[in-house]
Amino acid sequence: MASPISANKAELLAIANSVASEKMIDRSIVIEAMEEAIQKAARARYGAENDIRAKLDPLTGDLRLWRVVEVVEEVEDYFKQVNLEQAEKLQKGSALGDFIVDPLPPVDLGRIDAQSAKQVIFQKVRDAERERQFEEFKDRAGEVITGVIKSVEFGNVIVNLGRAEGIIRRDQQIPREATRVGERVRAWVMKVERNNRGPQIFLSRAHPEFMKKLFAQEVPEIYDGIIEIKAAARDPGSRAKIGVISRDSSIDPVGACVGMKGSRVQAVVQELQGEKIDIIPWSEDTATFVVNALQPATVSRVVLDEDEGRIEVVVPDDQLSLAIGRRGQNVRLASQLTESQIDIMTEEEASEKRQKEFSSRSKMFEEELDVDETLSQLLVAEGFAELEEVAYVELSELAGIEGFDNDLAEELQNRAQEALQRQEAGFREERQALEVEDALAELPHLSEQMLVVLGKAGIKTLDDLADLATDELIARRREGPRRRNTDKPQAGPPPRRPQRETDKGGVLGEFGLTEEQGNEIIMAARAHWFADEDDAPAAQEAAGAESSQ
């Protein structure tokens, strides 16, 4: 029958059980921490140079201590080595190279340095607790979580989440929201990171996703996937907009989100400290969605600029301030919602802009095509804006204009092509004056106008161009269908016209080259490097043959 556990043994096991239960970690981790603490105390008593091990029985609390020594022919370290004669006394049949156990008397637990042991145990338990916390919360990013405000430090709110702590940084809080220690708070888990001080759980009450999650909790149709929030934008604490769509034609997405007498949306508004929320129907048609997003303002017309990713919205004069909103809030939220840059203008401003564009384009056609004012204005009225469009559009499209015939259409195309050739010749002369190598003109996708731009930027040789990265040469732009097909395969690729870009990070950013075209240009410029490498061995071989003769 096993002997009863002594008071010290019982106390050790009770401590292990208590700590494991309180910190919600594995009991074996606490036992292991105690063993390390006892080993540290034993080394303090028997000598830190000794290799001392401790084993605490998790069932009985029995403690065993021993010293591990190596059997060697000649002892150099008397603390960790023994010779054959000494080894024989410790363990019969020992041989050179063996590691044998030298039992040690139990350490009086009452004499252990309590503070040192406590420090070792606490560190081990703390590490285990941090790992448990990280494992528990690492997959909860994107959830809404509830906690209790523990403290406010330097404007950051520390939230007690029960088994861990989260932080709501100042920029993720709702402005002017009162935070009181001890109050319950809901927040969205942005991300969970592991660091030396334990898991860092970053929370947010200002992110649009927090608002979307709140609606999912209040609106069963969103939770069930019948209604989807396609877009959301927030000015935290002030105003927000969400675009919703229903997968069931019998369910009104806006009405479902508002709820009976506004009960559902009011629950979200209260959680967001009175933030006004505009719920608008989402549409695949960008123009329709923009009109909805600018509510409550009335929109007269929407003009999409797909090349630049901008949207021009025309509103009546009396709707301008409403469309823009206080401090630009309404148009800013609508831009975020539609992920496009929205420019607001009145009917009068739009009219002036159209007149200027009409006049400048008409004058350009009048000069370049040598036609009268009436014909040039007719081309602009039909939607033609560039010489390339006239030069390379299908002949039937030109001839189909009222008052035009095939002969006139063909003559206009010839004049447009000649005008483009004159422009190209002018750029060629300018490029040569800048001393840009002719080799650059042979590279794909580069026009004479582009070479002029390169020359002005100091890029005049193949090596100059080859040293550039693709993103230094071009600027990415939003791809979209062109208004009119201007390609004419039988005539070869048309000269590229410059286009304004929102991102002019590259030297040729204004020309709208694609990333694929940029890569082709750079690789073609670098081709002579590889050609030189291929020719080098042949040249060396030829030189060797000549020297041998």
C-alpha cells in the first residue's frame, strides 16, 4: 500500500491543480514548471556546475533528484564526469562513454528559495497562457466580440475579453464616444498578432466591417445570406452608407434592413453612437449605383470616364450643396462606396466644360484635317475626339454619318493619317535633336512622341532604358472598354495618343501602356546584354585560335 502523501507533497499538487484551473492551461505544464524551479533550487544547493534533474510524480507528489555524469578515461570536469573506478561504485558494469545517474538526497522544500522558484513557475505558466490565448483568438479575426473596458491608456482603450485583453486604438474608436472603465463594449476583431508580450488583439469600432457585422446580427436575412451588403463606407460617429442587394426578388433589401418602424437600423445606430446610416439599393450598373449613393441629392446626369476611373456627376444648381454635403461628407462617402473618384458639377459648369471641349476638338479637326467649321463640328457631335479615331475607325462608320458618303469618309481618313504622319515626323526630328538613339525607335510599342518624352527624361540609350524597372517606365491604369474601336488591322497598329493618368509613377505614365507592354519594352532593351554574353565565349575561342597560330 502506498505511503500517504506528505504535507509538502500535497501542497505541491494542490498548487499545480489550482494554477492549471485558474489559468486554464494543461496541468502537465505547471508540473514541468515546478520541476524546473526545483532543479534551479537544487543547483543552488549542490553547485550550479552540476547537471541536475528533477522529477515530480503528478499522482503521488514524490520528488526525485539526480545528477547525470559521463564516464570518461580522464576526468576534466569533476562536476559532470567520472572515471571508470568511480562509475563502478555508482553503477555496476559501466563503460566509457556511458551516462549514469547519481541519485541526490531530496531537497528540503522548506529551504528552497521561494522567490526564485515562484519566478520560474510564473514565467513558464505565463508563456503557456500566452500561447493558449493566441491559439484561442487567432481564428477570430473578423468577428464581433464583447468585453469590459479595463483601462484607458494614452487614448487607447484596453478591453478585458475574459481570457485575454484587446486594444482599441484611438484611430479605431468612434470620435467623441465616452469610454468608462467597467462598461461593456462591442468591437470588431481586426487582427491578432503574436509578440513577446503575448497575443496582441486589435479591435475596432470605426471600421465599416463592424457596421456590416452589426447589421448581420440585427437582420436575419443578412445572416442567412438572402440579403448581402455589397459595399459600406463610414465617417465614424457622423454618417455612413451601405449598398444592399437581395437574392430573393420578393424581399426588399432596404426595407428589411430598416425593419418595422426602423427598429433594426435604430439598433445599429444606437450602438454606433447615433451615426446616421443611409441604406441604398446596390446596382451592377455603375451610373445607377452612383445616383443612389448620392442620395438624398437629385442627379441630372452621370458621365463615366473608364480610362481614368473617374465619374462626373451633374446636378441641378440648387442640389450642389446637398450632393457635396457638409465638409464634402456626402460625396466622399459615395466615392468610397462606389470605389471611384466622383466629381460634382452643376448644369452650368457642365455646359461650359462641354462647350470648351467641343470648341477645342472642332478647332483641332479644322486645322489638322483642313476642313470647314461645319464639318469639324459635325465630327465632334458624332463623338469623335482624336485624330486616331477618324484615321482608323471602320470606313462604314464614317460614311454612315448624315451628309457623308464613302468618298468623303475615305478622304477624311487619308487626311487624318497624313496628319498623324506629320505629327510623327515632327516628334522624330525633336527626338533626333535630343540625341535619342535610333535603336530605341526599333523597340516594340514605342512611338516617336514617347521617345521624345524619354529623351527629355535623360533616357537616350538602350542601356538607359534597360536599367529601368517596369513600374518606373509605365503607370498602371484601370482597364476598361474603349468608347469606340479605333484599330484598323490592315493598316497596322495606330500611333498611341497620350492619356491622362491618375497614377503617373512611370516616365511614360501618360500614354496608358499596359504592364505587359512595359515588360516587353524593358526585355527588348535588355536583349543586347544577353547577346553580348552569348558572343563572349565565341570571341574568346576565336582569340585563342589566333594566338595558337
